[in-house]
Amino acid sequence: MDIDSLLQSFQRFGVHLGLDRIVKLLANLGNPHHQVPIIHVAGTNGKGSVCAYLSSVLTEAGYRTGRYISPHLVDWTERICLNEQPISSETLKQLLQQVQAAICPDEESPTQFEVITAAAWLYFAQQQVDVAVIEVGLGGRLDATNVCFKPLVSVITSISREHWQQLGPTVADIAREKAGILKAGCPAVIGPLPPDALQVVRSRVQELQCPIITPQPARQIASGWAEYQTSKRDWGLVEDTKTIKYPLPLHGQIQLTNSALALAALEILQKQGWKISEEAIINGMAKTKWPGRMQWITWRNQNLLIDGAHNPAAAQVLRDYVDTLDTQTVTWVIGMLSNKEHADIFKALLRPNDRLYLVPVPDHSSAEPIELAKLASEICPGLSLCQTNSNLSLALESAFASTDSLVVLCGSLYLIGHFLRMGE
């Protein structure tokens, strides 16, 4: 049985937040998570790139570094990495079989996400990693990754209204769920949050007596270079600040914030005695890759910008980046899942005279392109073109044929994954 078939059998259990099933499953596997020191990263947006920076720098510093992320773009093996290398298909298959064998048939079945998460913990324990960078799947408090009582550092990157169906209707509700990764006495790095979310997180921080750093965004000093200033306060003690200049290979203004969060987490590790030199930071940041997020790609000899941009905050970040480029109009190729905030995403992205091609997201609960077209035309009546296509290839061909300006593919990480699988 291949990896897809092994995991497919658990897909019917859907998103079902809660820790009981994963705790039982890990206990049956010998509690591998107790052997793995972790950095735990939550947030609406930015958590993936923060994980990418941390993993790259820690690998560069010579530590045996695990990384667990979700979702994957093309292949399940992307989710579990050791020293920046994805797990082999054969190893992942063996781990999944071990996990499957540990499931009690007379108990409630774990979800697909819980099964792959258990496989990740098992792999990191077997590989005796020095540290694992663990990205929260959904929310935080009841997420299957939230089973460690003493993370080295917890990071909350950003909070905005997404997955409210599972996490609660308001930003404060969502903040409460994400703050669930904070642990008593364990240091935390907190990104810029809306006032309602910040209030919730700060109250949880005080309750748990977490030492925290809330770093200022780094400053851009040249194209592709930034400067970060270490925190002035070391948990109550005023210290001299230091600055570090480093390459910033990921695009968009938001990376000044995301990279600062990663460097603040590394600062905490240094204070805990981890040996992370300035050289390792500079080289690690330079080598960071985070595919499918504001990534330039060549498609049939044409330049194409691809980005997940699957919620309003991410869409705004993408639009801000596009606005820095030398382009009068933008041609958008967009597909979205049915449960996303379509109107707010369009409001963030679309401008008069832009062109828009709408496509379905294959193999997922896709929003109907025709419905999206009606909505987009209401929101931005000044579009110079708004049409639907039955598939992505046709839409991209039409987009490039109709313009010599910027073409952007976005709206869903699953759509980006489909595009990357399509190849040329």
C-alpha cells in the first residue's frame, strides 16, 4: 500500500480538534514526543516562513534539526524534514505502518493529520534530533502538535480571522486557541497582533509567567538585505542591543516581521546555551527556501508569480508586494476553496483595469468559478476582464496571451500544489 492509500483511509475523519486521540496514539508508540526538544510555531500567517528560517539556521549551526509543516504542496514527504531534506517515501511509509499498527481498533480512530503528526514525532525520536521546529496545523490549543509541556520557545506569528468555523467567530476567540501553545514558564516570541488578540495573549502570558520577546520588525537596508536589532529587554533586565545584518531571500515586506520573529527565537536559544554563531545565522537565512509563497517561477519561458494567499491578511501582503513592482495592471489567475472569505480576498487583491481568470481548485471543495466571477465584478466593477476557465492550464495560457504585464497565480495552497505537480 502506498503513502496516499495509507493516509486516505483516515481522511474520512476530517478536521476533529482534540488531544485525546493523539495522546493515546503517542502513548502506544512509547511517547516519542517526550524525547524531542521543540520550537512550537502558531499563527494565522507567517508560521511557515518562520519555521523555514529557524530550520535553515539551526541546520547551518550544525544541529540535527527536524521540521514538521503542513500542508504539503506536491508530496506528503515535504511535511517531515531532517536537516532541510524531506523524509524518503520508503521511510515515511514504514513509519505510517508503525503508527497504523499502534491504533487500537476498539477506540475512536485518529484523524489523518493526527496519523502524520504521530509519524513525525516517531521519526524525530528515532533520528535523535537535537531540535524539531514544529508548525501548528490548525489553531493551537487542541491541535495534534500541542502535546509538549516544555517547548524551548513558543512563537505566535500573527492572528487574523481564519478557520473561524473551528476556532470561534472573533479574533479574540482565535487568539485564545493560538495562545493554547504557551506553556508555564516557557519563553515566547509574539508577533504584531490586533488589539483584541494581543489582550488575550498577554493575559495568558501573565497567567503562565512566560518570559516574552515582542521584536520590532527588521529594517530593510538594501535589496534582499535586512538588519535586526536584538531585544532591549532580557525578560526584565535592560541589556545593550546588538544588530545583525543578514540576507532576506523571501519576498514581501512581511518578511521583515517574520525574519525578526525567527531571530528573536534564536536569540532565546542562544541565551539557553545553544551555539548559534552570527555566521550560521547569515548563511542559514541566505539558504532559506519556502516554495509556493511569493515565489517567482518560469512557466513556458514566461515569468509567473505564485502565492498561496488563501485568506484576507495573506492577500493583503501579496497585494502590498505587487504594488512595489513596476507594473501598471495585474493579471490574476485565482482559485479558492469554498470555505474561504472570498469577498475580503478580492477586496485586498483587485484594482480597476486588472484582469481576472477564475479556475476551480481540483480535488478539493472548490468555490464555483462562476459564483466567484459574479462576486469579483460586484467588488471591482472596473476590471478590464473577468472570465472563468475549466482548468488551470487554459487559464494561464489565456492570461499570458492577453498581456505582457505581470501574471499572478494565487488563492489556495492546494491550487499552487496542483500547478507545481502539473510542471510545464
